[in-house]
Amino acid sequence: MLKIIAVTSALIAVVGFTAPGFAEARGNGAMAAVHAGTYVYVTGAIASVDAAANEVVIKEASGADKTIVVDAKDAATLKAGDKVKVKMKRGTKTAVSITPLVTP
């Protein structure tokens, strides 16, 4: 009986330690759900660029304006009218990445 309990406990431990790694590697499951809430995305057209302050204002499809802090390189290359998707850490106004959107 003791041997059955030991084997069962070992099996549960192995599954418990390896399952999150498989979920993360596949891009779904428990680990993906944890990471999904870390970032927010803003998509729209750039309404204005303030290169001195490293800020852009993006007009979303809903009509809302979002002011986002970007790095100096992005502030120098972006221009009003560009359509972009901006990835930001939740709770901040700072861009992690900016992806230009190409319209057909």
C-alpha cells in the first residue's frame, strides 16, 4: 500500500511540474492566460506626434484619443495618418512595441 501511495505522489508531482511548461510552449492554456493580461493593445491612426515630448496621439476606431509615450526613434519616424498597433504594459502609457498596419 505504501508503494502505491509513493508512486501516485511521484506521478502527481511530475505532471504538476511539467504541465505549465507544455501549456506555455504551445501558446495556450494556463500560462498563456497569465500572460494575456500583461499587455494592452491600441490600434488606430496617429492623430499627432510630439517629437520633443516623445508622445503620439492615436485615434481609435471608437473615436477615442489615446496619448502614448514612445521612444525617440519612433517619435522621429512616425507621422500623422500612419495606422499602427501599439503594445503597452497594462497600467502604463508607454509603448513596448509599435507595429505599422498596412491597408490593402
